[in-house]
Amino acid sequence: MRPVIDGSRLSDQLEALAEFSDPASPRITRIVFTPPDLKARQWLKQLCGNAGLVVREDPVGNTFARWPGADELAPAVATGSHIDAIPNSGRYDGTVGVLGGLEAIRALKESDFRPKRAIELVLFTSEEPTRFGLGCLGSRLLAGALSPGDAARMQDNAGTSLDAVRAAAGFEGELRNVRLPGGHYHAFIELHIEQGALLEKQGIAIGVVTSIAAPASLRLTLRGEGGHAGTVLMNDRHDALLGASEIALAAEKAALSTGAADSVATTGVCEVFPGAINGIPSAVRLELDIRDTDLNRRDRMIGSIGASCGEVARRRGLEIRTEVLNADAPAHCDPIVMDAIVRACQTSERTFTHLVSRAYHDALFLSRIAPAGMIFIPCRGGVSHLPEEYASPTDIEAGVTVLAHALAELAG
């Protein structure tokens, strides 16, 4: 069995998918359940149907395209990713895993491989947090990592509930029916661009992911006292922005102090009120992303930042309120899946190395209900979430070839 990847077909389909965007490519914007996303979903379902796969959708829009196996009672093997894209981003994040997964299945079918276990391609809903403020919405619900009640209370920036948005998009039914039963999948593999530059720098074709970092997301609200920039003396001030600046620096210090390359902390949002050049800031909203591949180390960073908040509040006379938006545990990839990927690299004569994923993915949540792993391919300069994001056809074809061999082993 030697699956042959049709690289031209795959490149054409990646190009076609990029056209489902508002505004038009090369800057890709495809927010979940907006017209570009819904049109792209319909197009993808047609591709899956043309490939002879059986398509179904769940109440939150997760889409499954199944190639039945000889033993339909056996747990299936799955692959997949997402196609939603943050505003003005690139065309390869997530999409390589979806269209590459479809191409891997087509190549196996065309090689006359007959799986014992079904192989299922999964399109996950809303991996990006753009619309509802929480990433991996569909895979969280599939894995039971997000309760239906909490999901139902989610709203987009316009104040429209998830239930209303999904109903308008044509997805109905109870959210409690999204969760997959235990043992549904025998294994799961996600193919993805690295979103880093290690593979490219080392000239290596495939990254076999060993663990996936997970973020804790914090929202901090600081309240001080406003006033006229000219009349309130410096010693009398309770400047919320200066306090926020100290906390942002404390977050950086907390990450650097661990001595681990996998410890990172980012202050990505800073909103200042009233936002006038001659007004002392009376309130600030910060949002922080703290992540690591080690849960205890990440939580120590959070504790250090919390201690800094207390000290800054006392010294500057501020009120600081902290809200935890999410705090997901990192995941370790399963040896069964990693070993299958390594053997696939050896069979297809692709160079490989083991590495960690410092971005998180739907595989993080699938790992809670099934043995899971990831295949990384190089992306130019490590650039992602920008229009300049690029993965070469050769590198994509290598990743899909390895994926096809790994799926065949796990499903055979």
C-alpha cells in the first residue's frame, strides 16, 4: 500500500478555500458562522461527498466525513482541524489539516487500502476565539471540556447568544448532544503548520509533537482615580494605567524567571479609560495569556502575577479585580500515535524530529477522550496569523503522505 498524494489537487483546493473570505484574499478573514464560513463549509461538504464519504453535522456545526471500515462497531480513527480564520490572517492555519486530511483519505482509497476501522475527517467549529472569546469551541464541547450550559451563555461581540447564532446558521439541536461517547475514537491525528521556525531552520520535513501547551487567560480590571493631567499632583495620583504597566512587566518577569523556554506570558489587551491625553487614567482592562507545557509551572506564573497585583494595588491605592476566562491543562501526545507517526516518516523516507506545540489546537481537547497526536510541517519564517503565512506544496505533500501512512496503520 503506497498512497499517492495529488499535490496539484490539494494546492488548487487550498487556493479555492482561500477565496471564501471577507475581505477577499490574500488577507483571509473567515469568522465562524458568517457567510464566508458557511459557504466554505458547504463547499467542503460537497468535496467530501464527491470523495464517497458520509457527512454529518452536530448541533454546534462540527462536521464529520466518514469512510466506513470493515468493522463499524470498532472505534474510528480520526483526523482534522479547522477552517475559521482570524481577521486578516493567512490561508494555511487549520486548512492544511482539513484539506490535507481529506487528501490523505482519498489517497488511501485510490491505493485500494481497506480500513478495518472507519476513518473520519473532522472539521471543528470555531477553533479561533474571534467571535465568542473562547478558542476550540467545537472540540471543547466534543470532549466535555465545556458544559452545554456555559456554552449556551456565550455571546459574540454584538451580544447575540451562541444558540441564536448557530440557529441562524442552520445548526439546531441540544448542545448536550455534541459530546462524544467514551471510546468513540481509537486515535486522533491533527496535521498543522508549525507556526514556528524550528523545522525550517533545521531543514527537517516533519515535527512529531510530544506535548501541547495550554493557556490560562486572565482579565484584570484596575480602578484608580481620574483627574486633570495638569492639576492633580504626582504624589496624589492613583493612576490605573501605571499600575497596569507594572503588572504587564510582572507577567513578563514571571515567565522569564522560570528558566524554561516553554514559559510565556503575554499582555495582549490594554484598554484605557477615559483615553484622553490630558486625563489621568481612572480604569484599565488588561487581558493576559499565560501558557506552558507544564501545568504546575504555568500555575506558579499565575500565582506570581497575582502577588504582584496585590502589591501594586496596595502601593498605588488601586482596586484590582481578576477574572479567569479559561485555564486549560496542557496535553501530552499519546505514544501509540507518536510511534505511528514516526513509522510513517520512516516508511515514506521523511526526516523528522520531536518537538512541542507552543500554540494550542483542537488536538489538545481530543486528547482528553482519545489517544491523540499532531504532525507539524514547516512554515516560512515561522509566520502565522498573517497574510504572509506560507507552507510550500512540497512540505504540505510530505505532511499529508505521513498522515496517510499513520492513518492506515492505526485503522488497519
